[in-house]
Amino acid sequence: MLRIALALFTTIHSIGQVPPQDEISDAMAHAEALYYGARFSESIALLTRVDETLQTQPARLQERINTKLRLALAYIGMNDTVKAKSFLIQLYALNSDYVLDPEQFSPKVISLAAEAKAEQVKMRCQTAEEEARTSLQTGNTTGFLDVFRSFRPKCAGLAAIEPEAAESFYKAGVATYRRGEFADALSNFEAAVMLSSEHDLAFQYIDLIHSKQQLTQDRLLLEWQRNFDTHQLSAAAADYRDMVSSSNGRSTAAITRATGEYRKALSSLVETWNRTCPSGDAAAMSAIRSQISELLPEPSFGEDIRAQMTACAEANNNATTSTTEVQTESGRPKAADDPAAAAAVNNDCLDMQPQLALTRLKTRVDPTIPSDIRHYLKNAAQLAIRVKARISENGDVIVTGMPEGNPIVNSVIRSAVAQWKFAPIRDSSGPRCVDTEIPILIKLAQ
């Protein structure tokens, strides 16, 4: 029977196939029967084949542990404690928390297992100390801390490294701080104080970095607010992402405020979308979609809010007869009784909010203020102007009004805005001209 079992495993092993679960179980059961029959050599021969087969199958952990235990017991039966201990060490390498039941195994087995576990812990700790020192020498903060947190409770030898490691991380923190790499510096200083809770200098640097980060957050929030208020949403999004990246993973008041403003604006647009949905106004719905896309500081922002958008069908804007026209008895169109419809027929321009008009912007030319005029305006950090403009049916811009101010500055702004280009704005009657105001923000401080 043993020859048959060995031949089966030899054949399977030689052709590289994985034995089915029941064949492994049958082999284990047969090896156990041989063990209880005091046929230890035969049991070891069969278990060795099983052990070799399972080495290539790490997912079958419990079977691997059982095989190591059975081999150890068989070698104890042959009074070979050296071999038995080696398999118990391998068992604890697979599961360092494995426990043998003293009610089930003899004191000799329990004692040998305790020795094997102690040796396995010793080897594991030696490896951990080597990995910790290597990580320390190479400046791998994360690697060192992973090893330290995992093995410090079990490996007393790691305690001897703590003072050296704390000082090493502190010096690395100082070096990265001087290079302006504050995120890395903070990680190093935090590692230093974790290893040495009385490292006052590391604590001082941590406070200093937090102060610098707060100043950075405050500055970015001001920039973000200016850009957000003047509808410079691309610049505002960049400011927002800078706030997040400079926060070192912390939730700051600046991020909370900007996030709240974004969510408020997004909620308003979603509400507008849901109110517009029943009308099927394709032009209005397209404009709202564009505003939402332009508003988002990152693609995944506000998914919970956007999930509340109603799914709706859009009306066909290419209908043969315009809804803003009615037919006379002679067949010639006349203005409808609705004033808005009449304005459309007469080709009057639409009044449009700046935020909605800017969603159609294709080309933007920023005004360049001459240096001598900048010097004249040096007491102002920035210049905010709202320019009255008419956007023609084909998207060209005509400046129709400028606020009172420096005539040279106004001339420069007028010339720049006149070069802007918008996508044509349409309603159910076709392309329309639009009257709106365009907010311009010029940063004067250099």
C-alpha cells in the first residue's frame, strides 16, 4: 500500500500536476495510520512527499502545518529530536501563534515544541533587527517603522536600536526640512518622537512645520477664494488641489471651507438641473452640464450630490416650427403673445448671467498692464473689473461698457476682451446674441 501511495505521489510530482484535495487527504490519513502502527520510517517517507508537493501551494496553509507536525511527531517516535525540532521550527515559521494542546500531546512533545518556538522567535527577531538596521541605513522610514511596529513587542533586541534610530530620523528630518521638503521632514520628525518621546528638538520642528503648513493653507485659501468668486474655476481647482497636497493627509479648516463652498455650488446646480429636467430644454440642460463639469475641482468630487441628478429626456431643438412663432392667417410668422418669445422673433439679444455665459468660452486673452501703469497702481494687489459685453451669434465679443477708471487700463482690458471667442449660443429659434458682464481679475503684485 505504501509503495502504491509513494508511486502515486512520485508520478504526480514528476509531471508537475497538483494532487486533488482528496488525494492529499488520503495520503495524510494513510501516513497517520502508519504512525499509529509505529511504522515511523514509512510514515515519514509518505509525509515527505506530501510536504514537497504542498510547498508549491501556499494557499493550503493548514495542510502544510499539519504535515510539518506529523513529520515532527514521526521523528520523535524515532527518537530523532533534532529532525523533529527542525520541522516544529518550520511549523512556527508558518504560524508563529500555533498552540499545541497539552491534553492531546505528551510533555516531551510540548517541551520540544516550546524550544522550537523560542528558536523560531529568536531567528525571526534576528531577521527583523537586520531589516530594521538596513532600513535605517538606507533612510527607509516606512520600512523601518513597519518592522518596528510588527516585532517590537516580541523582540527586545529592537529596543536597543531606538535611541540610534530616533537620532537618525531627526537628522534626516533636519536635512529634508532645509531642502524645503516639509512632508518628508514631518514624517522623519514624527518617527523620531515615536521612538523617543522626550526628543524636544523633533517636537519643535513638528510645531514649526505645522505652522508653515497653516500659513500655506491660509495663502492658498485666499487665492482659491479670489479665483472662485471671479469664476476662474480652473485656477481655483488648482488652488484646491494644492491645498489638499500640502495638508499632508490632514483635514484642515481651509480644505473644509473650500469643500463646503464647492458642495454648496454643486448642490445648487443639481437642483437647477432637476427643475429644468421636466421642460426637456436641451440648451439649458447642456449649459448646466457644462457648469458642473467646469466647477468640479477633481473628477470624483461630489459623487453623492451628482447621484441625485434626475435622469431625463431632452427635447429636439431642431423642430420644424419654432415654439416662439405663431402663424398668421396669411402664413407669415408673427411674434407670440409671450414677451420673451417676441424678443426672440425680433432677434433681441438674451440677457445672461456671467457664470452661464462663461461656460461657452473657447478662447481667452488676458490683458497685459504696462509696467509704468502697474507702478502707478502699486498700492493695489489686484484689480477687479466687470466689463459689459455683447456676444454675437457667431461667438465674437463687442465691449459695450467699461467702469470708470484709468483710461489706459480700460483700453488694455477692452482690447483683450474683444479678442475672446465663445461657442455660439443657441435656443429654439437658432443662434442668439447675448448681453452679459465679464468679470476680469488682474493680479498686480509681482
